[in-house]
Amino acid sequence: MSVKYYYEQDEDTRKKIDDLLHQNAVIQSNLGLESTPEEKQDAHGAWMKLASKIRDLDSKFYAERIQAQHQ
């Protein structure tokens, strides 16, 4: 069964969202077993800022793909 999610059709907006998601991937991949609680909190704060930018770009994508994963 394939689930099809909404994704902004405007190419420029998709590129901006992809860039923000990539930035988060880099942040998260730099965390490890030896990361301090402060480093983990900083990474979470950075992700929240990136997620907010995604919400501003495309609220429907944010609701379906980001917010839905954190409920």
C-alpha cells in the first residue's frame, strides 16, 4: 500500500524545504553516543527553528510530514 503525501508543487519552495531538511539531517548526524545533553538540546532547538521556516513556506507539508511525526 502506497501512501501519497502532499508536497508543494512550486519547484522553488520544494528546493527551500529540501535545503532546510538537509540542514537538519546534518545537525542530527553530528550527534552521537557521546553528545552531551546540551548538544542534544542545541540540536533540537536548531531543528525547531528549521521546522518553523518549513511551516512558513508550506503549512500543509509541515502539518502532514513534520507535525504529524511528533504527535
